Amino acid sequence: MNAEKYHQSVADYYDEEAESFESRANDNHVLMTLRNVFRQKVLEGDVQNLLEIGYGPGLDMVWFAEVNKVESVNGLDITPEFHKIVSQKAKKLSKMNPLLGGPEDSTKYLEPDSIDTIYVFFGALNTCAELENAVLDMSKVLKPGGRIVATFVNKWYAFDILWNMVMLRPKKAMSRLRKVWGGYSPTRFLASRCYSARQIHGIFKKDLLKKHRSGYCITHPAWYRHHWAPLDSIRSKFLYKFDAFLQWTPFWNLGEYSLYIYEKPE
């Protein structure tokens, strides 16, 4: 795989999505619930100087820039339209520093040992041509004791496999298990890769120490089925609580998303 051509194809894909991306994200209660959970995980560590990978329309960069103890929120995204959108927002928030590039460009823009926490929400690392290189470059700009809080679109999403099998769609049921996954859209193909917990740990452990892992939307419907569990409904509340219980079982990693926290050794 040619990394430059691949990343250009991802940028082109999201350039077309950029205009409506923020409104669609804000209208989805599952995405908003998960976003708030992920933000709290970031705030559990040092957050004076942050780096976001895949900032999209800048929802989280803006949110963290408004947290008092945060001094700077840097961001890397390969999509030119997102960079334009967030650069406009940064004019009103001096803490924000949106950059055009991917995680492999971390050392190009930032000093070594300068970042407290790197965060990646909703699977931006699933569209890295070479995840090993991305993790290595991110680790170089982390301070000793600094953390990467990374969420991935999960490889073993049990509900999706079972549901598509029941609906007699075996090809779709197995799509995440293949080397290349085509993304969520039924009409637009986005080449990406889904990882298992073992694969992720095998890559991150070369430079970082694992501190936490958790899974999301194990039984609760994923964001693209949010109408199956309406906001504040009894069903939704119960399934979120059941998912919290499943964190303590071997089934923790069978949901739509998995979150990992890795720390740079002192």
C-alpha cells in the first residue's frame, strides 16, 4: 500500500463529508454520549498540552480549549476541508492549533516530549496506512508519563456479525474480519482496517505501557442504529448499564468501539 496515495483517498472521502459532518454528529445521541465518556477519560490525566488526531469539524478541540486548565490543543487531520473549518474556529480560541497532516506528522510539527495527552476519538487510527509508524511518531512527542487515549472501530463486533448472519448477509457479517474494511456507508467505500485488542497491544507495547481498556456499544445499539434505543429511554439506560457490567467479563471487547489508554514510560 502506498501510504501517500492511501491517505489522499481518505482525505478526499472526508472532504465530501465535511460540510454536513458536524450537524449529523450533534443530532446523534449515541455519538454524543460516547463523546462525553471519551472526554472524561482524557481529563483523568494531565491535560495542559493536548494533541488530537483526526479532529474533524473540531468539536472536541473547541470543548477542550474551553477547559480552564488546558493551555493548548493541537490537532492533526489529513482533510483540507476540516482544516479550513477548524482554522476559522481557532481564530476565536487562541488555545487551538489545527494542523494539516496525520499522526505520522507529529514530529514534523511538535517538539519531542511536549504533549501531556494525545486523544483519538471514533477510530481515526483505523485509517492509518501504517499504524506502527503512527504510534512511534506519536510516542516521540509525548512527555514521559504522557498518555495516548485512543478509540478504535472494533474488529470483533459480535452483534453486527450475528445480525447480518440472521439477515442472510454473510459477506457483510464478515466484512470487519477481512484485511480491508469498506467503512460504514453502504454507497461509498472507505478502505480502512479493524483491529483486535491483541493486534493493538502488539503495536502499542513496543513504545508504551497499557493502563486501561474498555468497550462500548456491546449490547447498546451503535450510533448508526440509535433509533433502536431512543435518548433517555428505559431500553437505552438499561443497555448502557449492562455494557458497564460487561467490562468485567471476557465480552468487554465485542462492541462497536474499544478504548485504550497507553502511557509513555518515565
